[in-house]
Amino acid sequence: MRNIKNPNQLYIFDPWGEISPKRRQLLEAGWPPGLFREHILPSIPVSKVFRYFDASMGRPTKELYATLGALILQQAFDFTDEETVQQFAFNIQWHYALNITEESDNAKYICPKSLWSCRDIIAGHNLEDIIFRAGTDRLAQDFNANIDQQRLDSLHIKSNMRRLGRITIFSKTIHTFIKNLKRHHPELLATVDRQIIERYLSETAMSCFSRVKPSESRKTLNDVSRDLFNLHAQFKDHSDVAGMYSFKNLARVLHEQCNLTDDAENPVGVKKPKEIASDSLQNPSDPDATYSGHKGQGYQVQVMETYSTEDTDKTQDSLRLIPHVQVEPAHQSDANALVPIIESVEAAELKPKEVLVDALYGSDENCRQAEKHDVEVVAPVMGEAAKDGFSLADFQISEDDRVLACPLGHPPAKVKKKKRYSVGFDALICDDCPERSRCPASKGRKFYYLRFTEKDKRTAIRRRYEQTEAFKERYRWRAGVEATMSEYDRRTGVKHLRGFKSVKYSATLKALAVNIFRAAAIRTARMMPEHELCPV
């Protein structure tokens, strides 16, 4: 049964009136109790959660505003469930933030099971995105956040799991399947080859795979791959077994790590390491984790942040906000993230006029797609210009994108465009040019031709702009996003999580927590004289 207490409800008598003025001031300022109570708690979309509880049947739930608020604070301070129960029961700052005014156990006690159940509902239905959006929108509105300028980067989350070699991945997958087969279908366990059971079922037998000599690793890998293949072949047509989660992992490892052949004697072969995709299973304990060749195993979070080029010392005047956070598998490229993120913040009415990104986001296609949304992408061009010769960027190009002259100042004699541009230069001049060996123009029948596409021209213009002081002044502000990534990890402990659903839940609410901490700092600066400021 639903139990909801409207946080906007007014009181005849102030329930916090017995608190002394200076302690009350600390609740209103300081870290976020007052801000959370006034801005975040009323914004929590409880209506999205109470639909999963019956309106009249069953025991009453814990008060849902306080419960959901506690889950946000849990992620903000990186507390365990047990620590959260203690804070919920005894911390007056939490009571103030969550609008808990009664002294009963029903009001100030919450069991770990209630936290787990509510968290499971949120994570299972992707409600953390709605909670993040509601809280962020409220802060953006109440603090008049300037969203015109934003910057984007990704943060790698290392999955909280052991890194496994290929032999261990095979053996652990087989071990987990046999153990679950014994638990759910003991009658089928007797049909499995006795040697496989003895080799993989017990933890003691499994330990031998961690002591394989390097000289024997290839043979051992072939042996475990054959065992995995035989188990898959034996149960793939058994509907009850094939539906087991551990069997699906077995089939996944076989598909990702092995090549199947028609040879009856050698039906399975192990793939070479370079043939294995980056989204392959990294550890059976975290099947959602993938691999990034640059950063390793785990997940990545795309974080968009607002910034201001005005005086950053005036903290009470500008709120740096995270308007968007998105969790992805680690193997996905940043190059594919920019446009969907722009579309997302546009739908939330938090679209920037310009966004600072690194070169991987700033492909020509991304820049063109962003222009369709009236967003300017400020990013360096991927790769380096030719060091030993001229490039198109060295030619003089007008504001209306016409080639005016070569690097030595000679104008073209002919310009032609079909599918691509063809700019001809006088052959007599080019033949005697001292920089001939460095010039990209190639000799034709009548002219020396410089040929390029529209994309080449846009890239050249961007590369020329990169060398200007105007670009360097604009782009230097991108470096500030690294401080945000550090704050995101240092204050909330975001970097060591496991399981995509759990990572998405935690990383999203922890990003909301960063917004809350930043808004609290501004609120404190506005409320208290400079000599009384307390660190947030």
C-alpha cells in the first residue's frame, strides 16, 4: 500500500523550531540538507514509482519521498545499505533533508530490504534517468544555470571484478553451468561426462587452471574449449537447459572465442586473440562488461557539463551543471555519442549553443549533424597535418570557401567543380616553383591540379582555424571537464561498480549528486557572509 507525504505540505507549527538558530543555519546552508529539502525532494517523480505498489492492499510502504531521497543521498555519499540505515535513523541532517518530522520507528527506520526493493524497481525500469532529469531541471531553473556553453567527455568505470585470462573464462563458465545444472536439473547431471564433472564441479578441481604453465597453456585452452563445445552440443536442444542463464553464457563464450568446423575429429578451434571482439565476455560474474583497448575492461559514462568563461571566482553567480549523463559499454566509441547526446539535451530543453569536445567526437559528420540542431562543435581535427609538405589548409581560402592562392601566393588559373573540386595552377609557374616537391598539386596536361572534396575543404578550414588564437582561447576551457571527472569520482566513488543495470543506476544518481553539491555551494555562498562560509 502506498505511503506518500507531500513535501510541499505546510505546518501550523514549525517542527524544527526547537533547533537553535546557528544549528538551523547549518542545516539550511553547509552541505545539502536545506537545498535537498527545498529543491530536490519536491522534484522526485514519486508517481513513476508508486504505480508498482498497490493503492490499498498490503502493508504500507515506507514514505516514498523519504525513501527515494535516501537512495539519492546514499549514492551521493557512497554509503552501503547498512550505513544508509544508520544515517536514516539517527542523522538529523538526513531527517531535515528528507522532511522526516516524526520520532516513530515507522518514520525514522528503514530496513535494508526496503532499500533493496525500491532500488530494484528504479534500476529495473530505468527510472534513474527520470529522477536525474527531474532534479537537474529543477536546479537549472531555480539557479538560472547558463546552458549556452557546454563540454563533453567520457569517464571509464573499471568493473569491480577480477581480470581473467582465456583459460579461466572457459573454466569458470563451465563450472557455473555445471553447478547450476546440478541445482536445477540433478537428473541431467548424470548424463554429463564424468571427467568433465570431476574437472570443473569442485572449487578444488578448478584451482588447477590457475597453475597452468605457459608452455602448456595452448593445450589446456584446446582441452577446455572442447569440453565447452561438448556441453553445448549435448544440451543445446534441451529447452529447459537452453533457457538457463549460465547456459547462455556458455553459448556466448563458444561463439566469441571459438571457430566451429565440420571436422568430426576437431570440431572446434580456438580463435586468435586478435579475432576476438571487444564486446566479448570478460568475466562470468559481470557479463555486461566489455573491453576498451585504450582504457581496459568495464563501462564508460558520457558526461556533459555546462561552463562559463566569465569570472569563475564568483561562485554565487554561476552554477556549473551536469545536464546529461549516459552509461555505455566500454567498447563503444566516443565518436558515436555526440549526436544522440545533443538530441537528448535538446528534448530536455537544455541544448547548448556550442559544445567543446576532443578530436574523437569532432568528426566532420558529427559537426554537420550538430549544425542541423544549431549547435557549434568546437574540436580539433583528427590526425596531424603533413609535416614535410603543404596541405589544403596551407592554401589561401576566402570566407566564401574559394581557393584564392597557393601557399606561395599564386592565384589559380582555373577552377572546376563536379563531384569534387579541381583547381588548376599555371604549369609554367609550378614547374619553376622552389616548393614543388612539397606541394600536393599534381601535374596534368595543361595545369597543375589540386583536387579535393567538400569534406576535405571543411577539414582544411577547421585545421586553419585551429592555429588561430581565437580557437585556442575558446578550446582551452575544455580542460575544465577533467576536474569534473575527478570530482565525480572523488566525491561519489563512481569508478568501481559492476553490472550494467547497477552501474547505470549508480552513475546516474551520482551525477545528480554532483549537481546537488555544486548547487549547495552556491546556496551557501549566497546565504552566509564571506567570513562565515563553511566548506561544502
